[in-house]
Amino acid sequence: MLSYRHGYHAGNHADILKHMTLCLILRSLNQKEKPYFVLDTHSGAGLYKLDSVFASKNKEYKTGISKIADNDKLRKLVPEFYKVYDFLQQDEKEQYPGSPYISASLTRECDKLTFVDMHVGEIDSLTNLFKRDRRVNILKTDGFDSLKALLPPPIRRGLCIIDPSYEIKNDYIHLVKALKQGLTRWSTGIYAIWYPILGKQNDHSKNLIQDIKRLNVPLLNVSLQVNEQDEVFGMCGSGMLILNYPYNLYNELESILGELYSCLKIDDKARAKLNILNEKA
């Protein structure tokens, strides 16, 4: 939806779970010398100022990065995340990296990246941010369509990050359809899908998880709910579904999830979950 701007939500609890998971996946890909490809289908602006008009409106970053910025345990477990975050604070404080910035920062010279978005403002931001990075390709197109148009990539190793706004109910349907097309073209790629946990009457996360589980691809699910689920309103948590997950990802997520839960929970209805839904062959 073209009215959606992630700047309102930058650095919140959902971003922390998503971006730390992303860092762990990139860590795994970096362990082999062969180059790889990253496709981010709903990239957003790439970099966010937490003192901007957008972020200042609801100050959602106080539910996330503000609570874990100085956490020594997480700094040891996910140094990649803090390397990127700390670098930004040297330049100008109150900045938070989006997934494109994290991906570009943690990949190597031999790797290739494509960032996709439909919003003109986000495309302008991405273009300005990565104008000197020859590894990066930026496209203004529909993120779901990009899985059909851009896959398989010339480099057969890699990761596809799918992070729609879900402001339109059909996004759930479009996501599963696009994912099927992507897997047909690139069956060996890692697919990392973010999803929200909303108020009960608007929450489609359980159906989405089951629809993706039925694809019979190795599948890992990690989720963090920080407060009680309302009957109608709000986002109380989020999760990541990782298809073709790296072998070591479960253990690495297990090592950080308890700490994230302790730091980010708001009430006693908070919960964290990590499980393998489809085992690797």
C-alpha cells in the first residue's frame, strides 16, 4: 500500500527480531567463500532517523532498540547487528538501519543485492543511500512480482527477504502465491518472511504459517509477542518464517530469544516461540 511508511515503526520490537534474525542468516551465508545474492522485496527507505516526524509520532523505537542498545549479552551474541548500529551512531545519533542497510553492510564485495519498493520516497532514499555501491540494484516495482521477475538470480546462493506491510488483507494471499512462484524458480534459496501478530479479529498469522508449512519446504518459525493480544487493535508481536533455513540458525536464535523476551516484554502475557515446522531432509 503506497500510504505505508515504515519510518513510523522503525526500531520497534518487530524490527529488532527481524533484523537480528537477518544478521544471523547473513552470518551463515558469509561462512562460505562463494558469492551470494540478496533480494529485498519490500525494502523501505533503508535508513531511518528516530528523531524524524515519522518516528517521533508514536516513538515505537522505545519498545525495541532503546531497550537493547546497551545490552552486553546481545552484543556478544549478535555482534553483526551492533557493528552496523554503532557505526551509524558515530555519524549522527538517533539513526536506525533498515534491512537494506544491514544487508549492504554485512555482505562482501563479491555479493550482489537488489532492493525493491513501490513508494517513490523510499526509492529516492535507497538510490541516494546506495548510489556509490556498484553491488546494489534498485527497482521501483511490486515486491511480490519481483519474485517471478528476478528469480532465479545469476548467483544461485542467497536470500530473499519478504516484508510487506500487510495493510491490505490480500497481501497474505499474494505472499503465498508469490512464494510458490519463487520456489519454483529458485528452490535452493533462503526465504525470510516477516509477519505481524495483530489483534485477534485482524490476525492472520496462524493461517499464513499453515499455508507456508503446506509448501513442504524446510521451515523454521521464530516469534516474539511483547504484550497481551487485544481483541481488535494493535500489533502485540511479530515473527519470522525462514524457508530453507541454515543448519545452525535454530541454535543461534535459541541463544538470543530468551534475552529478547526478557528485555522487550511489556506485560506477563508476553511469549516467545522457536520451532521447526518442516525438518530438513
